[in-house]
Amino acid sequence: MIYQAEGQKMPILGIVGIKPRGEREVLGFCVGERENQKAWGDLMADLKHRGVQQVDLWVNDGNQAMLNVLALQFPAGRRQRCIKHKMEKVLGYVPASQQASIEPERLFEEVKRRSHRMTAAFRTEESCLLMFYTVIRSLKFRRIPMPAEEPGS
């Protein structure tokens, strides 16, 4: 999601976690000047400050600034490329009239959809974050099936 501060667009960075039972939870989000290493570093530092000690798997889009921060702050975590970016490439081969039937719904896409016409209302960082929080709290996440733990893990 993007908000405009004095005519300048700014991204909202967000981290969604998945609990062992498969429930999703928004762990943190903030407005960043850009998707740069400082913005991601501040968000990750906030997670650590609030008690996150370990992350087993990161799924992200390959943003190099984020990857640098992950290597510094959560070096033991493994990484997987986001399937959304893989899907976008696949959807390029599907006729436009059929794309909606196979395209998955995603958190940030829903936030963008619900807030697209309201960008003028985001006069402050706080108003933008409040809108983001309100939208994500109203979404009903599907439970993600998690594999059973192997004995001795």
C-alpha cells in the first residue's frame, strides 16, 4: 500500500507471520521512505525488540535491501521466493479474461483495492497506517495447512 505525504508516495512495509497451526498474523508494519535497508532494518529491529527471536522461513519478493537485513538480523532463517511473483509471470501466458479465476487473493492487493480511491485522505502517516490496520484486521484469513512436525525436530 502506498500513501502520499505532501505529494510524495511512500510504501507501507509489512510482515505477516504464520503460526504452527497455520493461522496468519500481522506481526508488524510501518511507513518507509522507500523499501531501503534502513526502513527494513527498523521494522526488523522492532520485531526483535518485541520478542521475535527466530524465524525459520522468510517468503519475500527478493528485494535486496530486505535480504541484506535478514542476513544481518535473522541469519538462521531460510528464504523462499514469493509465489505471487512466480504467479505474475505465469499469468502473462493466460488470457486476460481467464486470469481472475486462477489468480490468488493477497493481503496487500486487498489493501490496495480498498484504499485506491482514498489516497487523498491520507494526509498523515498515522491516517495511512490506521487505514492499513483497519483493512487487515477486517480480512478473514484462510488457514494455511502446515505439515506435521517430524519426530525429533
